[in-house]
Amino acid sequence: MSSNHDEPLFLRDDPDELPGEQLEGVWKILIVDDDQEIHAVTKMALSDVIIANRKLEFLHAYNGMEAIDSLTDNDDIAMVLLDVVMETDDAGLNVAKAIREELGNEEVRIVLRTGQPGYAPEESVVKSYDINDYKTKTELTRSRLLTTVFSAVRSYQQLRTISENRRGLRKIIHSASNLMEKHSIVNFSEGVVTQLASLLGLRAEGIVGARAPNKDNDIVVLGAAGHFADSINKTLRSLESDRIEEGVRRCLAEQRHIELEGATVFFIDGQEHQAAAYIETEDSIENYDHELLEVFLANIAVGFENANLFEELRAAAYRDPLTGIPNRAEFTRKLQQLSKRPSKSQVAAIVDIDHFSDVNDGLGQDVGNALLRSVALRLTEQLGVQIFVSRIAADVFGLIGPDNLVSPGNLNELFKLPFRAGEHYIPLSITSGFTSGENTEQVNGKGLLKQAYIALKNAKKNSFERFNYYRPYMEEETQHRLHMVRRLRADFAARKLEVWYQPQVDINTGCIIGVEALLRWPQADGSYISPAEFIPLAEYSGLIVDIGAWVIEEACQQIRRFEERGLQNFRIAVNVSVPQFRMRDFPELIEQQLKNHQVRAERLELEITESIVMEDPDFVADILYRLKRQGIQVAIDDFGVGFSSLSYLQKLPLDRLKIDKTFVHNSNQESGRIIIETIVDMAHRLGLGVVAEGIEDEHQLAYFKKLKCAEGQGYYFARPMPAADLSKLLAGEVSGCVSLTPEGS
């Protein structure tokens, strides 16, 4: 130990390194020893040492517990000079173990010291606890201590850098993952500010700006955080800061990071889109880890492209391409939000333009499209930002907003003036269905949409005012109707429906001259559902076409049975529904049934209503003439209740009129007799037969005999009956005439 470098630790030398002019922080050294003198001489020996432009700061612990407490409170200790033997022979080793295993501190460097020569930890302990060095106190001269400290601190610095880079990369991955979940460009851009500030260890104060599409030299704030939060979707000029606007514009123009006083503007370079992130920071960009920053910004650039792509996809998924307003999917999403936050003051409405197809048919689809755009524009401009407006079907719009604005009166007012479509000014009327935001119990967004549609359908069907508000009974009626339709379809498939027959009688002779086929729907308990209830259901569901074809087939089979019994002049009248009659090949289907059962056409009579005649007179005339050429007879059922024009009686090939039973029941009144006598006289003059339907007593019979009305039908003669009962009745046939004894006589 003759050299200065080999002098004992307690001998003071001049400092090996002089402090630099500008020091940046300190390196914390923890001295752990139960000897107070060791603390003093160690501190004295290292007090003026500078490593990597930082001074040393000393922390002191005198036993293992104090050492652990100090390490727990300070996570930036670079080095521990640790005495092995203190309160116990292995106290220092226990501290080393706790540092690595309990505290999980892998960065701090540990140098073991002992005052007992010959005592050394096992090699496995040095490896397991990552011990930097092991020295006896007598051999640790100042020179060797300096070398040990330099080595340990630089090792700590390198490990710290690696760990910070690892944490930075982990933060980048985490941030990128979070950002990728934010599909809207606004949420993504707001996340960029937050995550970038987090990476730099700053508060999230800043904006992300980009050039607005289709606008010259205008920059829009896509996302913002901190005191800039209210600037989202506004122009950069709205911030009223020339410094920020100039910095962002320079960043986008020069495509590089820009440093400003108190802020940095980071350039985000995507393949098709560029943006600038303005972050408030007093530090120079040079003080940040450039590699980590560039990796993060590269991730942001990819995410920015993805967010723009998601925005385009979202526009395609939730935006109506024709009008530019939200579509049905977005309307349903808004209803879903309303269902989660019920509000009596909020109303959803469905607005259906009446007879819009006439515009497309008469003026062309281009005019129709222009008209829809005009409607969307008026709704969005006149109703204001409080109202969510969407197009949810071809000519149907959906609205959500306060009940004082989304109201029948307000909407009808909007449609008072014509709408411009190109050169045309077209007046429109609407039908609307409304549901309140309070109707959300156990109902989601689709449920609210269904409620509004139920109200709309009810308004079209029953409301003179052309609007209606949803009420629970409407849905109950709808569910009942659907339930009945399912049952009717199932029972028809199972052949449970029955055809009954009501005799038609020659009033003068009392002989049965034919029957009317009537549909019956029996139930398991022996009851029957009224035709007045299930026939409209069959028409509503479209099942009436199949049922009608089956009834005609059953009638043809019954006619065949009549002929086999020698009843050559019996006819069967069958009611024809509107959907059946609309089938252009209806006459051919009838002809095929007659051929299949070898039945003469004049034995079958088809009864149609005035509503069928008036719907499309020319089409009806064509069908009827084709039927008449086959020899089939045609009657107008319920004559007089349709209030239609009588001119068709001259144009159509008809055989007889059936006076509706409501007139027959009023035959005891002067007004009723006037109508009946007018119908009978007109029919006689036109050469048409007359059937009085619904005769129930002898006075009515006598009245129609006096009028020379040839035929009658009603409970006075016989009620409708199953085919088996009709066969029994006809078994009393005498000389080709089956007479009926009036019921009750």
C-alpha cells in the first residue's frame, strides 16, 4: 500500500473528478453499516465525485430493516454499499435477498462489504442476488472504492436506460392497443394527445389537428384534451392563438416536428392522411428519447390511418348515401341509448311520406331522389340540432328529440309547403307513428323501433288524423293477430278448417235451388272462431289465396256429389277474396278445378264484392269476361254497402245481385224499403237476378214475394250446416225439389 492509489479509505485525497459547470441531478448511494464511522469516511471519500455529470447523494441505514425502508421509499437508488454482518451474521445477505425478491428491484447495484476477513458469501448467493462486488473493508482503499462505485453507477445507468426503454415500449404497445380500440377519429385523436403526454411524462394538454377535406387551407381540431377539450370539431382559428395555428400549419407544411415556446408540435405521417399533435411542454424535444418517440409516432400514424378507415366504414354503415343523414342502423343505435336512459320528455317518431311511389312512377327516380334529399334538408335545418334525423327506409324518416319539437303539429307544419325537386315543387303529406322515451320497460332500441312502427301502422289503418302514439294495447293486438295467424296456418295445413253450406231458396216454391259455401274454423272445445275475425287475418297473411283455392276445390267436389244424387240444377256460390281475384291466371285455375272434378261451369257461382269491382274496373272486367266465357255465373255480394258507382252494372257480365242483410233487416222501415225496392227494380230492368240475404221471419219473406224477388237466403229457411247435414237434408228430395220447413215452425 505504498502508492497513493493504495491508501486506506480514511486517508483523504484530492478529488479525481471536478464538478462540471452544469450538473444534472444526482446519483443516490445507500450506505448500510452498523458502524457510524464507516458512514462518515465513505461519504468523505466520495463527496466530490462526479459521474456522468451528476454528483453523489448519500442515504444512510444502520441495520437491515432501515435499509429495506430506505429502498422502499426511494426507487431511484443507484447503489447500495452493504455491510454483511450487522445485527446478525447474515443481515446483509438478507437485505440483498429482499431487494431482489420482495422489492423486485433489479436495477440497483449491490456491493457487499465485511470487516471480518475470511468471511465470504457462497458463489450461488452472489449469482442469485446479482451482487456487483464483494470486498473486505480493509482492502477497500479509496482508489478501489472509486473504481467500484464508478462501475456500479454506470452499470445502474445502463440497466435504467434499458428498463426505461422497456417500459417505454410497453407503454407504446399499451397505448397503441388502447388507441386501436377507438374507432372514431375524434376519440382516436383525443387518445393521441393523452397517450403522447403520458409517454413524455406530461399532463394531457393539447390538440390534434388536420386539414379539413374539401376546404381550402382550413385546419380542423380532430381531438383535444385538457383546457383544449371544448375545441373538438372546431377550426384551428377558433382557438384564437396565432402561435398554435402557425406551429400546426408549419408542422403540416414542412412535415416535421416543430418546437415552440412552451410546446412541441409532433408530425404524424400516415400514408394518405397527415396530422399534427400540439402538446404543451417546457422541455426541448432533444430531452426526450427520440427512438421511443419515433416508434410511438409510427404507431400513431398507422392507427390514424385505421381510424380514418373506420370512419369511412362507419359512414358507410351508419350514413345514408343518398341524403347524407344517419341511416336505420344509426337510428336504432340512438334508440338503444334512449332505452338505457328513459325520458318521458324524449319522443321517437317514424314519418312515412304518403304515396311517394307516385312520384317515382310519374316523374322518375331522379326526381324522387331529389325530393328525398329536399325532405332530409328541411327536417335537419328546421328541426335544429336538438333533433336526431335519419332516413330509415325508402320514403320513411326517423326522428328522436324533445316531445315539444317532435310532435304531430310541428311535423305537419313542416310539410305544409311544397318541396323542391329539380324544376318541380311537390306537395307532400305524411303519416306518423310516435313512441315516448318512457315506454322503455324491458325494451331495447329495436323494441322502441317496433313500437313506433306499430303506432304508424295503426295511424294508417284507423286514424283520421294520420298520426298515432304507441299504446301497449296496440302491441297486444298485434301479438294476438300474429298468434292467430300462426294457429290458422297450422290448422289449415292440418285440414281442420271446414266448409259449411247455407241453402238458397226459390221464394215462391220454397225449393232449394243452391247453397252458399261458407268457411268455418272449429276449435278443440267445440266452439268456432267467427269468419269476421279470421277471414281478415287470412287476407292479411296472404293465406287466403291457398284457403280460397281449397274452398273452390271442396265446392267442386260437392257439386259432383249433387249430380251423382240426381240434383242436376243445384249451384254452389263461393266468395272470392281480393287477393284471389288479383291473380291474372285466376280464370285458368277455376277452369282446371272444373275439369279435375268433371263439373259443368254453370253449376259454380262466384261472389265478388263491390270493393273488388271499384279497385280496378278494367282489370276486373277482363277477368269476369274470361270467367263468363267458361259459363261460370257471377254475383255481386253485399250489394249497396260499398257506396260505389253503379255504372259498372252496365259494363260487367253479372248474373245476380245479393241484397245485403242490413237492408233486409230494415225492410220494416220506410227508408229501408225505398232502398230495397230501388235495388230490385234496377236489377229487374237490367235483367239480373236478385237474392235477398238474411231473411229471418215471415214478414220479410212476404215482403220480398210481393216485390217478385226470386231467391232468398237466411235463418228463416236454414242456418249454415256441415256437408253431412246438408246430405241428410237433401235426402228428402221429392220430384227434384227439396222444400224447407221454416225454422221454428
